[in-house]
Amino acid sequence: MEQHRWDIYCARLIKKVKASQAPDADDEPLAAHFSEREVAELTFAIAQMNAWNRLGVGMKLPVQALPLKAQA
């Protein structure tokens, strides 16, 4: 699986943590692709994005559409 797909997998685990109670089995695929530090950094980045999104929605901040740039 490509790196960004593992990032999405991690984000989904964090999103469902209340329902799943974060079983150790969910961490095993991440450990195969990320170091402990990388998992921690990814978790904090996802939590920060989640917080900013919740603040933006809760405060009804306008969304500015930005053009997508082609990746090389």
C-alpha cells in the first residue's frame, strides 16, 4: 500500500477511536510502515487538522476554494 494510504488508514483509526477503544491489532499494520515517532507525529498532525476543521465548522468560517496544483 502506498504511503498516503497508510496515512488515511491512521486517520480513520483515530476517527473511530471512541467506538473501537483503540485495540492493539489496529496498530500492527502501522508499525510495519512507520516508526513509533512517525506514528506519533502522524497522530498529532491528524488531531490538529481535526481540531482546525471542527473550529472552522463550529464558527462557520468561509471556505476559500483554491486551485489544485498538479503533482510531479
